[in-house]
Amino acid sequence: MAQITYNSWLSAYKRPFGAALIGTNFEFDLLIDTPHHVEVNFVIQFEKGFKSYEKMTATSENNFHFSLNTLSEIGFYRYYFQIIEFDGPHEYRYFYGATNIGGGLGMTYSDEASIIPYTQTIFLKKEKAPDWYRNAVFYQIFPDSFAQKGHANQKDDIFFYGKETDKPYYIREQNGDITHWTFYGGNLQGVVSKLPYLKTLGVTALYLNPIFEARSTHRYDTSDYMKIDSILGSEADFKALVTALHQNDMRLILDGVFSHVGRNSKYFDFDGKSGGLGAYQTDKSPYFDWFSFNHYPDDYKSWWGIKDLPTIDKTKTSFQQFIYGDADSVLDKWNGLGIDGWRLDVADELPDTFIKGIRDTLERYPEQVLIGEVWEDASRKIAYDQYRKYIYGDGLHATMNYPFRDIILGLLVGGLSPELAAKKVMQLSENYPRDVFLNNFNNIGTHDTERILSLLDHDLTKLNLAVGLLMTLPGVPSIYYGDEAGMTGLKDPDNRAFFPWDSINQDSQKIYQNWIKIRKSIPALANGDISLFYSDKIFGFVRTDETQSAIFIFNLANEGVLVNAQDMRFLAQPVEFTPFFVGALESIYKLK
């Protein structure tokens, strides 16, 4: 069998690198070392499954070349190579495809059915996010648990914790349903009162979990999209928050929960307390066609079977108009009050056409950003048997970058080798359009995950590495409230306790402050490319733009290690390496 070489990360084999605009011309080269005569086919598989076998041209004794310029639809394509080797009267067929990493060097297959193909992303247009966003350091606030100023407003069927230090819990029935929601009473005035703290930390933008009227503590069960939840304050309080943020050169994005509503919302009105106009109360409701009933009224479609969260049919024109189409739509109301963007909850539940409708509305607000909650590689996401077009243009500017969180945790506590971590980052770089890769909303913890310090077993040395990676890898960093204060917690509600204003861990806070300063001092961290390298105990990269390069070396050993440039193994990048990179690493460094 011939020796075959192809590497999708090297320009010697594929040009250009990574995701490309529709209409781009590609050049592929495959090297084959064999004494026998061979023929090679470039095999491309289209999204709908159709395959095309295209003959590659021998340009030298062992190089085969193919030019591709027929990718006229956005999406991602699969490709691999078919090799036919002739040894006298014998003919051998085998194939060359990717490894389970997905890109880079591949491997030889004897069976076509078992091939892992390479993939190629084709997108419609570049997603240039606003400059403020690309350069931002975000802080995610769970509104009930951050800060309180004044007295919290009471509502029916809820309880307030006796002290801010009380451990969060749910009051449940035997079947697991939550009967009463418990609140700390955090509010919007409280957020305003803590802006000086956030500025000192280095934060430049806030992402608020839902703030609209709802029954629960988390407020993902919207009751009224047009009202601020009364426990959080009033619309005047919200306007004051927006004004205060902008006066401090800070930005604000809101959580848009458009997949489902609360069962007791004005739109569904299960308990009949909203005037009897909800879909559960009458099939004459103006909201009736928003919901899907199997048997009216008690058997209805709900989010993941949770009856408290009736699902909205996002294909209904009346709902689309209500959210983003009408002149007095939900988006236009809050956009008009000065917010700077939206994070879309459970983007998998929103059709591509619905997301595009939101994006089209936001085009009237050019400084706004649209982020989607997607937990996987968004360039390859399948939801409800459909390939999603989140990041191919006219959709999301960015997604929540949980894959990076997985890589960081894998390096620090999950046994992921530096080599495999580097390749995983490289693969995401190859899959995503460059702008989206730099736009992605990075985190090491959110309201949906265990807190980072708990996962790191309270190890501040590892926390320093985790925060360093959060602040220096491509993407926009977001801090979950209280992580910098040393808060711990496992799954919700444990990860949603009240901020410990009287007992902030100063060592943890300094870690965040120091890395935020580094982030802000190096423009290449917001806009630069990445060149990855590694050794047995080292994970590192170079971030470079038109004016500067910065090298980051993370020691994953439990002790100081000697680092020699000759021990570093680089992965290829879209930008060619220059002697500067090697020269900057020629010395031996001791990392502690």
C-alpha cells in the first residue's frame, strides 16, 4: 500500500485554509509515495448525500492536484480521496480520509463505508461584529442573586430567603414539580450600585439572564415579554441601568427566551389569572395558534416535556410579528430603550428562518450583536434532523463557546493531553468562519454549569490557568458572576447562590483582574490569529495580528518545568510561521 500524505491545515496541501466564502476556488494536493502506477479521485459529498468522483491530475511523480470551484451553496461539504493502485495485473482500491479529530493529517482506509471524511465550511458573508463587542470583557449576571438595593417587591406564591448567605434550594412536590419559588431579591438597582465594582474588575459589558416578568427565580418561563419582573424593579429602573452603563462606557445584552413561555403567562394562562385570554382558557384566544395541543386543553406540547413551559410554534406569522416583525415588537421595544444585543436561549429550538428574522430586525441597530446558545460545534450542528445554518451568514454573530470550555476543563482536570487540546482548538478554527471564531462567546462557567472553582477542586493554581485560557484564546470572554469572588457550586440551584459581598476571595479576584488587564493590553487577543504548539506538559499558542504577536505558554505540570523551543511541536495555521516565532522561543524558560 502506498504512503499517502495530506494535511488540511497546511497550505502545501490545501488552499485556502478553513471555512471560505461561497464561490471560493480551492486547490488540493495529495502526495503518494509508491513504485506503482496510481490513479487518484477527489471524492466530494454534498449535504444531501450526493457524491461526485473527480479525477486528480498528476503534476509530478508523486503529487496529485485538484482544483475545486463548484461549491455554490452554503453549508458544509465532506471530501476524501480514492486511490487506485496498479501492481501488474492486480488493482487495489483504498481511501484517504480524516481521523476522529476531523482535520490535519489523515489516515488510510481500506473500506469506503468506514471513512471519516474531511469537511469544508462554505458561508455567505463575513460576520463582522461591532468593535465594542470584539474588545469586550463580559460579566454574566443571574439577576436574583447578584445585588439588592432597597426592598424587594413581594409576589404571590413565592418565598424569600432569610439571609443572603442561605444555600439555594427548590421546594418540590413528591413528583418533583416545584411548588414555590425561592428568591434572594436581587434587583436592577442593585446592579447599578455595583457598577463601580465591575469597572474596577475590568468588565466592559453585561449579559443579564432573563429579566422579563415570570414566575420562577430563573425567569426562563416568561409571563409577559413587555414588562420587567416586578421583583427586579420597574421599566424606569431598567432605563436607569442602561443609562448608567452607557455613561460608564459599558454595554448590555439581554436573554431572549422565544422558544417557550410560562404556563401561567398571559399567553397561555393556565391558572386563569390573566383575564381569561390565554390559549389554555379559550380556543378563541389571540394566542391560541402559538401553541400545539394534542388534546385541548390539557395535552399540549412543552419544552422537553416540562409542562410548566408550553412550547411556542415559531413558524406562526403572528408570533414572528410579535417578537420581531411589528413596529411595536418585543425586540423593537427593548432595542429602543438602548440595549446592545441579544443572547438567544436554546437556539436549537428556533428555526433558521426565525433567527434570520431577528437578525434582519437587528440590522436596523448596527451596533447590536446576536449570540446563540449552542453547546456544540455550531458549524456542524444537527437539530431535529436538520443541519443548522447558525453561522453561515445572516444568522448569529456568535455562539456560546462551550466546546472551548470543554477543552479547558479537559486540560486541567479531564486528562486531555496538550496535543489533543491543540488539535481540538485547531479543528474549531478550521470549521468556523474566521470572524465567527473570533466572535464566539467564551466561558468557563454559566448558570447552566457547575462553577469553575468547584470543578477544579478549589485549586487556585488551576484557576489561574483556566482564567488565562479564557482571556487569551480566540473569542470574547464572559465571566459568570461570583466566579471571581471564589464562589463554588454544583448544578442549579447550587450554582446560583447570592454574591458574597462580605467575603470575596481576594486571591481569586486578583487572578481575574490580572488576566483582564492582559486581555485589554494586547489587541491581538481580540482580532488576531492563533498558532498552536505543545509538548508533553505545555499548551501554548501565538496570537498575532498586523502589528504584534504575543506568546502564551501554559504549564500543565504540577511543578516547574524547563521549556525549550526545540521541544515545542507546532500545528499549522492559515498564516505562515516566520523566524520571529521560533526566535522568541529559542531561550529556555522555567515555568512555575
